[in-house]
Amino acid sequence: MRCGDAEFIDVDGLDALFRALSDRGYRVIGPTIVDTAIVYDDIGGTADLPRGWTDEQDGGRYRLVERDDDALFGFATGPHSWKRFLHPPVQRLWDAERDGDAVTVRPAAADPAPLAFIGVRSCDLQAMRIQDRVLIEGPYPDPHYADRRAAAFVVAVDCGTAGGTCFCVSMETGPEARHGFDLKLTEIIDGDAQRFIVSAGTEAGRAVLAALPTREAGDADLASAAAVVDRTAASMGRTMRTDDIHGLLLSNLEHARWDDTAARCLACGNCTMVCPTCFCTTVEDSSDLTGTRTSRSRRWDSCFTADFSHIHGGSVRQSTRSRYRQWATHKLATWHDQFGTSGCVGCGRCITWCPVGIDITEEVRAIRETAEQ
Amino acid sequence: MEGLERFIGEHPFFAGLDAGYRQIVSGCTANVRFEPGQYLFHEGEDADRFFLLRHGRVALEIEVPGRGALTFQTVSEGEVVGVSWLIPPYRWAYDARALDLVRAIAMDAACLRGKCDADPTLGYDMMKRFLPILVDRLQATRMQIMDVYGASD
Amino acid sequence: MVPIVARVRRRRRDGPGVWTLDLRSDEGAVRPAAPGQFNMLTVFGVGEVPISVSGDPGDGDRLLHTVRAVGPVSAALADLRPGSAVGVRGPFGIGWPVGAMAGRDILLVAGGLGLAPLRPALYRLLADRDRFGTLTLIYGARSPDDILFRREFQSWRRKPGLDVQVTVDHATDAWDAHVGVVTTLIPRATFDPSRATALVCGPEVMMRFAVNGLRNAGVDEAAIFLSMERNMKCAVGLCGHCQFGTVMICRDGPVFSYDRIGAMLGRKEL
């Protein structure tokens, strides 16, 4: 944002933004309440947003609670992340048809509409960047992800509330959205006045912004916006030391703490489903009864299943201990070797949605405090 | 004797052996040959010798009723046949059969044991030469037990 | 992501439950594979598995894969008749460093079905025999009946400049060659350890034993190459299944030098 160039919109302006995106052909997806949780789904306007609600989060605990204001983005993160849309749980890859001995294979069709994401948090912007590295920037880009990602319009929002399991400050991924968005909003509530400081990060963002009923923001607005992220940064629910975490974990692969964790872990895979960077998939082939039409689909998989590491003879990772260790060491250590970044953005979802409340920050702390060196 | 001492000096099993010990050890040796199919020894017999192969191959076998002789290892030139002479009651635990024309140095076990007892430094040297062979065979046996190549049936 | 359709031209039994498929592509040639690379083969309606290329990279007309029927997909593959359609994606992965081995003494150490991914390297080495030092093929199988490419061994034995040593774990009466694990053949091979490169392929336990034998013989850890196996779904570094500590087998391998992965080998459930 250039100095003196700050603008803001009100709630009507936000509705205008949704209409502008919809008019440009985007499928608009944002936070909304379904089954007592804030999830990401198709939204028509600000009326669909979780106005006046926030979330209370802790290990294995998530509750919606009413706020004492009308904030539209006054919550942290829910069980969904944007990978649900960019890297969906099920992706058809191809269909094949047999005619005698001949077989014709047709790649799956692309999505009809580009996606617009409303309310993307800084941690999730970083998660997208991490998935970009994995799914686009390797030698074999995933065309499905790449197409959706290139077409998507991202409206970020600075976090005004830190969740009880958030630790983006430790992972240096938030709470302020700094890049990776087309537009960014900072929600400011001052009594009855509800404003969204808005700035563009791309040409596409500027073009949309130009069509909105904006007003010039004053110094007081900018000071309030800065205070929002400062306040959030100061109220993280969790912290994790990351210095030499690669060496720490890889030199402690036989640490007794992994057994301790395994005694609690149900190997349910929830952490991998809610994690915004976990990308693992498996494939499923299916066939009609005559074997004429066959197809292959890709679906999310989890390193917590026995099948995941199956080779002829059995699973490589038979114990829950080895599966949790694989997940945690991949996320925090070997991800660096494979992709040049951490695989963790500190969003805290794995802590909140673990049915037994296993806390990755606590596990790392325990290993650090009792490591041999 | 000179020829045998030279054979001992050339055999990998005795590589680096002190010249004085080589002479002592030579006093327990004989030059032997076996025709293809001939047995070096049989299971249950007294393990009164062991063999340093100079030429040819030897099959180590165990007779299994109904299945015939099962070979569990073949030993080639430069290697050693027989370890039972080291450990009481000094009895062979398998058959050893020459696969080709075999030339070997036969070591008299009682003679060598006596010399080792008399000079524990020589005894320790001998143990250091035999122990790696035993450990290698133990590890090879482990790998065979694991049947790593997967079932063929 | 989308396979090319190929057709089984010929099918040949190369061991118990082991079949070599000769494939030809419908839609123009499938890209030729470097020795040690693999393709993902699909039986339509059944599934897809990684299978290493086992033919001669110099023989552009034939695309060979040697398959052992061990799971539903490999069993369906091994059972395909001439004319049947097969989906092919690939070739993938980093193979044997044949191009960087000029002037070296070379040991190929194979166990069981592990000979199949090494065969393309052997063909290339033989085709360019003068560029290399000594060349030894050491092969271990479970029993004489399990020996892969049995007929081809006859011709390899007659090749000048190739020393072929075969051993079996369990012998029958008719067997008159070596008995014992494959590592016992390493000290008997002729090579200068200071300029030797070893390519090792077989079950992981066998490879770990072989590495010990090679290191004992003085071969440098950076000159020992292994072909690793893990579960694979995508073969292109996207599905995450082939994680092996710091590396992904499909993207960074399947062939690795021992000095790169040695610290992780044998680590329980890694």
C-alpha cells in the first residue's frame, strides 16, 4: 500500500466486492457457519458470514461463542483450509473407454469457474505457498492444482483474533498478511463503526478495488489497523521454538517421547485432514461391471493409515509411534530437505481437531527439554 | 616343509602372520588333495583337522532323510573349511564334499590347539582370524533364514 | 497423470510367477527409459503399479518390464495376454549413473527380482565394454528354480569381459555352482576397490548386507548405488507415499548413492 493511498470500505462495500467477484465469473467461497463450526463454503454476501461469532479453541476442543460486537471475521480458523478447494478431497484424473482391444483415455475436465477466496488468513496464505512448492514447483506440476491456483482470486484478512491453538508468530507466518493476496482487508470495529481497510496486492486486485465504493482512510484508521495485528500477535495461544528444529528432531528419532505420544494417538488422521499443507493422496481405480468404462480418482490420504506405507510383505510403518513420528518430523524437519521450507504454518488446526488433544508444540517442547544434546 | 610354509604364507587366512608363528604353524600342516565327489569329512566324525583351500570348491551339506544332501554353503579357494575343531567336543556338524579337484592345506587340530595353549599370543592371533569367519557365517545364516527374496510358490 | 495406451506384444515367463511383458505403444513411442528408471503401468479397471524397465535402452523397438505377481495389480499385469491394453506413464526417477562410470571397475550385485532393474545397465555396459574396467555380475537367488533370465545367463557366461557369479541360498542336487548368500561372492570378484563402482539391487535387507560386504572390500560409500523401493502412487513427487526420511524415492531416486541414504537405511519404520 502506498503512503496516502489507504482506502476503506464498509459492510455494503464488502457486499459490493462479493458481487463484483461474482459478476466476473468467480465462485465466491468464504467463512460461514455449518454444524456449529465456521467452515469455508459458497457464500452469497456478508449475510452468510459468521457475524458476531468467534471460536474458542484448545487441544481437542472447539466451540463457537457469541462476541459482543458484529465482527465478520472475528474468529481464528476452523476445520477447513483452502486446500479443500485447490487440492480437493477427491479429484477425478481420467476416464477410459474400451472398444474391443482399443482403449481411449480422456483427462478429467477442468473446473467450470475460477475460485475467489474470502477471508484468507496469513497462515493459510503461507500454506498455499507451501503447497505451491510441492504441487507446482517440482519437476512434475499437478495440472489440476496449478489451474485452480492460477485462476483463483485471494482476498486476505488480517487476523483480529488469535485462536487458543494459534502459533503463527513462532512459525513467522502471521498474523499480518504481507503478500500472496489480490486484496487484503483489515477489519476495524470502533463502537458502531465497522470498516475494512482495503489494499491491493496485484493488478487483478487493483482492478476489482477500482470498482468498489471506497473512501480514503485516515491516520486513525491506519493506526487502528496496525493495532489489530499487534494485538493478535501478542495473544497467541501457543508458542514453539524452531531454532535447529531440523537437527533436534532428526537426532532424536528414537526419543522415548514418541512412545509417549503414540500411547495417546488414535492414528485417526484428523491432523492430516485439517492441516493446510498436508498434500498426500492415493488413487482409486474403478470400473463398470463389464470393464468397458474405467476411471481413476485421486483422494486425500493420510500417513497415519497402515496402507499408506504398504509394500509387498506389509507396511513399512506398522506402529502408531512411527506414523506420528513420520508426520511430525516431515512437517517440521524433512520438509526443509524436500521442499526448502517448513511444512508447518502454526495454524493450530492439528491441535484443535485432534480428538485426544495431542499438541505438536508440546511434543516438540518435551523432546527439546529432554534431548540428549 | 618349505613348500608348506610358503603355501601358508600365501593363503589369505594367514595373511600377515608373524614369520616365527608361520614356522610353528607349519609344523601342524599337511598337503592334501580330494577328487571331485570325495568327502573331506562327515557329520559326527572327530574334527581333528581343518582345511585351507588352495584350489577348487567344497560343498557343506547336511543329509536330510527323504530330501538327500542339502548344500547350505559352498567354500572356494582362499577360504577355510571347518570350525568345529575349535570347540569341544571337536565333532563335525555337517558333511564337506569336494565339488572339483580340491587342493588344500590340512591343519592338525590337536597339534595346533596344543601350540595355541602353549603360547596364548598365538592362540589369540588364531582366534582373531577365526572369529570373523564365524561372524560372517552367522550373519549369512541370518540372511538365509529371513528368506529375503520372497516365496516362489 | 494420464497414461498412454500401450499393448502387450509378447509375454515370456522369466521365473516362477515372473513374466516379462514386451509393450508397444498405440500413440507413438513411449519415451525411452534410462537404465534404472521405471514406468507406472496400469491395468485398466484394476490399478497402477511402478515397474522398472528391464530391457535394453538401446533397443528402441522393445519396451520390456519384468513383473512378479505379488499383489492384485501385478498379478493382473503378469496375466495379460498379447494384444491386451496397458496404460503407461513414465519413465520416471533417477537411474544408475552409467554415464559417469567410464574407466571404473564395475560390480553389479543383484538379488532375486532385483536383477530386472540392473539388466538395462548391464546391456549398456556390455555395449560400450571398452570404456570400463573389470565387469562382474554377482547374482543371488533363493533357489536354482528362482533364477531370473535363466536362458540369458548362458549367453552372459560366454561374454568376454564379463565375470558372472551366481549363488543360491537353498540348493538342489542338480546345482553345482555357489551356495550361500550373495555377499560371499563379493570378496571373490576381481576389482580394484579404489576405482570400483557397485550397483546394488534387491530386497532391502540383501542390499544392506551387500553394502557391508562392499565397504569391507574397500569400496567407497559414494561409489555404492542402491535402488530403493517404497509405496508409490503418483511417481512424480506429488502423492507423498514414497517418503524416506529426507528424500522421496520417486523424485530423488529410486537409485541413490549409499553416502546419501546410508544413515537412514535399517532405521526401524522410517
